Amino acid sequence: MRLEAYGYDDRIVASRKASGLWESGIGRVIAEHRARYVVATESGDVEAEIAGALRHSARGREDFSAVGDWVALDIQEDGASIIHGILPRTSTIARRSVDGFGEVQVIAANVDCALLVQACDRDFNLKRLERYLAICRSSKVDPIVVLTKTDLIDGSTLAGIIEDTGRRIGGIPVVAVSDRMQSGYDALVGLIQKGRTYCMLGSSGVGKSTLLNRVSGRGLMRTDTISESTGKGRHVTSHRELVVLEGGGILVDNPGMREVGVADQDLGLETTFDRLLSFSRTCRFRDCTHTAEVGCGILEALRNGDLEQESYESWRKLEKEKTHFESSVVERRKKDKAFGKMVDVYKKEMGRRGA
């Protein structure tokens, strides 16, 4: 069965039946191009678009189809096929939309594990890594840190980066690879399991496309170099795409993200900064904000040197962003509700006039 390579199993079968979508065609979204999708089906890949009813019932962009989704669709030979249902997701990797007010942008759906890719030369940033980790934790997705371009630094610097990473976010696998030296890829491939879905998260120019080419064993993605004028990566991957690797793993490639805004941080922050928050158990006040209170356990840990200042500042910044994002979501929902009431009033008025 062709769809088994994309992760089709008994869980998907049960989900189709429970959702009342058993009689419809089934497929997995493997690419997204603006409002159109490429869906892998048993008979081949088809282009599809979302049905109008599904589009109008969506509360926001997060309710649209995303790469990795299992969808119910009517497969049409002439013209685009129509997606009229999305099976319940086991996980959703999402971030705040950079250009939307209180909007959530789904990066990938039904992901089991995320490869957090950072280059060792210019890109490595523990604060950004903590943001990616918060995304994984809030999505209940297992993370693996992948350090690329290790040939551009010496061994002692690399050892220091790995040590710093372990100290801040311990307990997570860290793999160091070099395309030029062709090293580290066997260890990474050994972590990729057949039938599981993986997603790469990282900035532009960190080597995600090169990484995909290496672990797939095929030249799937065009690669490019770092811009000499800006020192920043060029966007080589322009869309999200799901590919099946030779070893049976399933990998989602994403465009590089210059900004990382975490959409649902509660669980993500609690688990990413679990050591930091453990000091709050000794806070004198239950509603302590951990900013200036007397008897704050976290501030005491900072003074004693038991907690790093950088880790504390990173947590505080993410907390502020979470609060701002949540207020934006509430405001957007209020406006949507008010607009819906206005439409209802208009329809009733027009109905009376017609009568």
C-alpha cells in the first residue's frame, strides 16, 4: 500500500471511522503552495484545494490544512481535488504568524520528532534554541539538536558549544555533523526511525537542505551559500514539503525562519525551563512574578549563582511574548464575535424586509 510509506496505519484507519470520513478518499498533505496543496494518495499525488464550507468554518489559519495532515478529499480527474475534512492531529508544530494579529501559523502536523538545526559558525544561539524547544514541548514533539558546519570551528569550540547546550537544555540528543567532512550523518540517520515523521526547524542558511539531501541519500533540495554582504542565509527552500527517506523515515523541510514566535507556550515554557521554575517552589508568595518580590526563590537562585542570568532573561522575554500573544488572540476573537453578531442582525433585517 503506497500510503503506508507516508505513515498510514491502524490509528489513521480508526480516526477515519471515528470522524465519519471512511467513505471519502484519504491522503496526506505533502506540500503547500499558498492556498493549494499537493496530497499523496493511494493512486498518486494530486493537487487539491480546501472546500468552501471548510474554509468558512475555520476559526483561523490553524484550522486550514497543513503539511503532514491526513485529509479526506474528493479526488477529481478534471481539475483540482477538494479537501472537505481534516483528521484529528496527533501533534501540531506552530508559531505565531509574523504578519498576523493574534494568528497562529501551523508549520507541520502529525510530527513525532523535530530536528532543531543550528550552524556552529554564525547561527548558534542558545536563546533561539530555547524558543524552538518551547515549540516542541508545547506540541509534545520529541526534539533532537543538530549542529551543522562543525568543520568551520575547532574541536575545543565545538566541545564548548555541546557542553553549553547540555547545561541549558540537558537530556536531549545532540548530533554534530559536517557536510564538508561528511561526518556525523551516520549517527543522525541512526536516530531516524521508519514510519515516524520528523520536522526540521532552523534559520535560513544553517544547512537544512544539505541535511535533507544527506539523510535522504538523494539530491532532493537545491542548496546555496551564506550571503557575504549580510552574513545571513538565503531562503533556498520556498515552501514546506514532506518527503519519504530511503530508510523509511518521513521528513518535513521548512523555509528558514528569521523570527520564532511561540504560539502555545504554557507547557513549552514549563518543560523547557523546568529547572528555573523549580526554584519558584520556595517563593514566599503564591502569586510571585519573579521580578522584584522579597522571598522569590528564582531571584535568590540568581543571587547565589545557582541560576544563569541568560536563562532567566530568556524565560522572562518568552513570558512577556506569551502574555502579549494571548491578549492579541482574545482581542481577535472578540472582534470576530462582534462581526458575527453584526452579520446575524443584517440577515434578520434583510429577512424582515423581504417578508
